[in-house]
Amino acid sequence: MTRIIAGAAGSLRLEVPKSGTRPTSGRVREAIFSTLDSWGFTDGTRVLDLYAGSGALGLEALSRGASEAVLVEKHPQAAQVADQNAKKVLAAIAAASRAGSGSGSAVPRADVIRQSVQSFLDAAPAEVLWDVALLDPPYDLVETELAANLTALAPILTPDAVVLVERDARSPEPSWPAALTLVRKKAYGDTVLWWAEPAA
């Protein structure tokens, strides 16, 4: 079972696709958002959730105060589930805001894009910049494709953005483009979180 951990939609249960995705564990999601919270990357930020699956990462960001999340997922069933989850989370945030317990009066925005990550990034408008990019690709994604994702992602990040790549512990370090710099690596069992930021 997957739930929103904290924020305006905290404890809300999310649907998970029946197959084809690998949901991030609650422990790892808590670690991700503890880091983002400590770095000031949840309140009012614009978030890209790439290889979104159920949308749990991007929707957790919205629950915690992000202003916008775009969930990119190419598999039809997973994209449909992410869309259903997004509607539930936005409704919960709106209800919390009306009750005065939300983080602000404005309800955030969520969009689910049914498209491959690379095609989305290749077509992304240069004037729309993102504060947080979360990549949780399938473990069998070839490293050259992940490297192409990161290369296409770098130009559409704000100067102070943060990038997270979640990988299996047996996978090699991502091939970072010159425009991104690794700042942190942390293992949680079989999962490794790689954190990067735009190069100075």
C-alpha cells in the first residue's frame, strides 16, 4: 500500500499500477523529502516527476507545498493511475486549504503527461524552468538512455535546482553531463539516491 506521507494530503492512500512499475518504498520517499525539506525545496517549487509510475513522488511534493508538478509516464495504465491519484491529492489539498490547515490558500497544479521521458524533455520549452527533477527510472533502463535524459534535462532547470536519480544499488553511477554536478549519494538497502545540482 502506498500513501502520501505528510503535508496537506498526508495519509491519503494512492493507487498503484498492477504491473510495470516499481513503487518507491515509504522509507526511501521519507528520506527523499526529508532532504528536500531541509534544503528548502518543497514550498512553492515546480517539480518534474519523470518515470512517474503512480505519481507518488510528485504528488508527495504537492502535498508538502510545491506549487506545480508534472508527472511524465509513458505506460497507459500507469499514466491513468497517476491521473486518478493526482485528482485525489488535489482534492485533499483543496479541502485542507478550505479548512485552514493547508500550507497556503492557492491549490497547486498537477499535470500527467503520457509520453516517454526523452520525448518530453526534447520538446520541453526552454523558457519553462524547473526547481526539482525526480527520476526513478526502471532498473532495466540502459545507462545511455538515462544519460540522454540528464543531458536534455539540464537546460530546463533553474540555477538553484536539485536533481534526484533513484537507482538499484547494483547500477553504476549515472553519467552526469557537464551541466550537472553530483552533490550527494546515499544508499538505503537495495536503493541508491543520487543528488545533483546545476554546475556553477
